[in-house]
Amino acid sequence: MSQKIIDILNEAIQAEIGAIMQYMAGHYRMPKDKHPVIREMLERISVEEMKHAEKFSKRVVALGAKEAITPDIVHFSNDLVEIMDLNEKSEDGAIEMYQKHIKICEEENDLETKSIYEEVLKDEFRHKKIFSAFKRLLESNQEGL
């Protein structure tokens, strides 16, 4: 068991828990009548982040350690464009972190954990694109999405 691997997994779990809270807060703040598609997508992405946290947590437990249960920093706003901007930045942070974590997994020769990170990283890139597109739509004041 590599303590370095456990530490990075717990860092990832905290980031995922923070993302869940942040994205659900955006979901609750998004007007149902103006942006139903964006509101629904925030909830769906939050659920995906929950599944990421679960994968990382299961790996920590499989390695014989305790998983993190507290969130990383969570950013809130009541401004819809800012919500998307904060979410996009959160994804940028996760992408950067997970790319570093993949290198650590390679250094530690932990291909199983590396595989989890690579799978999650694909979702994070997709989430970033979605938040970026929603931000542009909100900036142009398009309703109904």
C-alpha cells in the first residue's frame, strides 16, 4: 500500500465532494422556468461526480485505508453566468490535478488507480465543455435551455 496513492485518492475524493455540493447549489439556484435543460444537466453532472467519488473511495478502502469524507473548497454564487464560470474553473482544477495524479500512479506503478483516473478524466473534460457552452448561452441571455 502506497501512502502517496492513498493521499492523492483522498484529495480527489474531497474535490469530487466539493463539486457535488457546488453543482447541486447551482441546480437549486437555476430558475426552473427559464433554464430547465441547464438545471437538469447540473443535477446529472453532480450525480456523475458522486460516482467519481465512489470509485475513488472504493479504491482507498481496497488499499486498506480510510477515505476522505469532507469537501474541498466550494464556491457559490447567485449569478447564473458566474455559476457556470465557477463550475468550469472547478473542472479545470480537477483536470490539472488528475493529470498530475496519473503521473504519480505511473511512478508508483499503480495501474489500477491510474485506470480509474483516466476514466474519470474523460468525464471531467466533457463537463468542462458543457459548462463552457452553458456559460456562453447564459451570456447571450438565451432562455429555454
